[in-house]
Amino acid sequence: MSIRRSAALTLVPVLVLAGIAGFGLVSYRYAVVAEARDSAAVWVRRADDFQARFAARAAELPPVVGYAAIPAGGDPPSGDARRLEAAGSDPAALRALVGSRESSASGLPVAVLAAWRLYAATGDPADAEALARLAIHELPSPISEPALRSLAEKMPAPGEAWLAEWRLAEARRAVIAALPGGGRGFVRTGAGAGFGSGDRALAPAEVRALAAEIRGEEVRAGLPPWMALGFEAAGESLTAPVADPLAGAEAEAAPDGGSGLRVVAGIADESVLFARYRRVVWWAVALIGCSLAASAAGIAAMARAVANERRLGAQKSQFVASVSHELRTPVASMRLMAEALDAGRVGGAEAREFHRLMAQEGARLSALIENVLEFARIEGGTETLSLCRDRSRRATAADTAA
């Protein structure tokens, strides 16, 4: 079998193992995503509970008081309206009208007009606070914002706060105006998505703040660190949009007149979600790499072994050739001398010399044969290696003595 074929047979199992490991890693990744989707579904199914939080927060607020953007007017002045005209700048007369719930001939609330005049006459912060309360919460009207702006000019710190409170109340009124009567749900206004429930409402800013608050609570309650939870309503994201939503990990609460709260879950940090998967990948790569290294080392060792076998085969062939040459020389010498003696061509002292030489060549031949046999025994493992120099010396000495 050639080295290439042996190497191929050695690498095939490793490549099959790598293919199986790759298929297993892909399946494991799909399993991680499926597990994440199931985990996310647990959270998004709480959409109704999350929407109930908005309804509960709206129920804590006072009812929204509406007003006509353009007062009707045209009616005969009421008694309080006439008293307001007669009061002029008298603080006592104006303070008596602050509790009025009647309207002027132009349809504006008498109490707000009286409170505005009262503060202009006295400059008392308590009168300014009473004016702000009436203009914002109790008797809102088209003159509420001009009155509050006049307060902000003279009292910047509380005045700006009252203006912000007025804008918040206006945003709540916009939510109620966009919500079908008596309904409950999210509606889209010019400032964003708000929530209304009956005569109470959350302005878009309050909705976004509550959504962020709920999400923060869920994070502290055990939201997985890899998961992003987002809220949407009336076509608007109430929290940061989920960049990588999970398929099927979304749910919408049942609305009642408006849009329901839509909860979307996705992947916020893939490094956290797939941390365990990446460890498995590194282990698989390490094991396959070790297998490839072991296979390469085995192939290299096999190549060296084949090269050694070839070298030993060449040495054996050279040894056989050398032995054959060494055996052929004494046999040829002995044959020539034996033929000469047999033919009677030599005699006397020369014949005795031939006999001595024949004995010497025979001893040399015996030593060579014994060396070959000993080599065969050493190679077969039946005898340990020993040098034959002493034996060769003894044979040579014997030949010399003979």
C-alpha cells in the first residue's frame, strides 16, 4: 500500500469526525436560538399585565378636565361676571370671586379672571399659586396659558414649573380627545403615543417614562442579560427599539377603544447568548486540530518507517551481494587447486602447499558461513549481537598455524 493511500485512509476518519462536529455545532446553535425564543415568549406573554400597569398609573391621576378651545360667549353676563366688572382692582372683591364657577359674557371662567387681577394687584405668591391651580386643573380655558406666562415673567422658577404642568395637562387632554369615549388603550397624538382610560390619561412623556420604569423592573427581576425587551404602542416605540427581534417573540395586549401594548423581545448581546456555544466551538476545533496533528504525526512516522524498511532492504541486498562475492572467491580457489591436484600437475612440496591453501580457504569459508548464520539468528531475535573479531582472529591464527 502506497504512502499516499495510507495517508488518505488515515485522514478520512478525521474529516468525517470534523463533518459530524460541524453538523452538531450548527444544530446546537439552532437549539440555542430556539431556547432563547421560548424564554422570550414567557416575557412577551405578559403584555396584558404590562398594560394593566399603565391603567393603574392613570387611575392614580385626577380626571382630565376639558374646555372649549373657542368659548361660546354671547350669553348675558351672570351675576359674578357683573360683580367682576364692578370689582375693578379691589383685592377683597376679587378674592370673593375666586371661588366662582360662572363664566363671563365671553365664555371665560370668572374665577381665573378674578385670580389674575388679584395677583396683579397684590403680587402675593399665594395668589399666584391659586391662579395656577385654577388655570391648570380646575378651570382650564384659552386664557390659562397667557395667565401662566405672565406668572413665569414675574416668578421664573415656579412659573416655568406651572407652564410645564400646563403642557402636561394639555397633552393628557389631547389623549382623551383622541380616545373613543369611555375606552381604554393607547392613542397617537402629535406628541407621541399616550394612554387613556375613561376620563384619565397618561401623556406621551409619562407613557415613555413608565415604559422605561417597567423595563428596568423586569431587568432587576431577572430578565436575561442577553435579552432586549421593547414596548410599542400606536405605531410608536415607547422604549429603545429592539435591533434584533426574535421571530415569534412578540405579543399585543387586548385594547378597548385604542391600540394595545405590543411587547417585543430580541437579542441585545449575542456574545452573552452564544457564550456557551462559542466555548463548545473552541473545544471542537481544539479536538479536531489535535486529531489532525496526531494523524499528521502518524503519517510522518509511517513515512519514516517505510523509508527505513526500504533502506534495510537495500542493505540486505548489498549484504547478500557482498557475501556471494566473498563465498565465490574461496570456492573458486579451492576448485582450481583441487583440479590441479587431481590432474597430477603438481607434486611434492608444491602439492603440500596446495593442501595447506585449501585448508586455509575452507576455514575462511566456514567463518563466513558462521557469520551469515549468526546474523540471521540476531535478526530473528534468537541471539544477541556480539562482535566476531575474536572469532576471525582465531580462525586466521588457526589458518596461519596450519
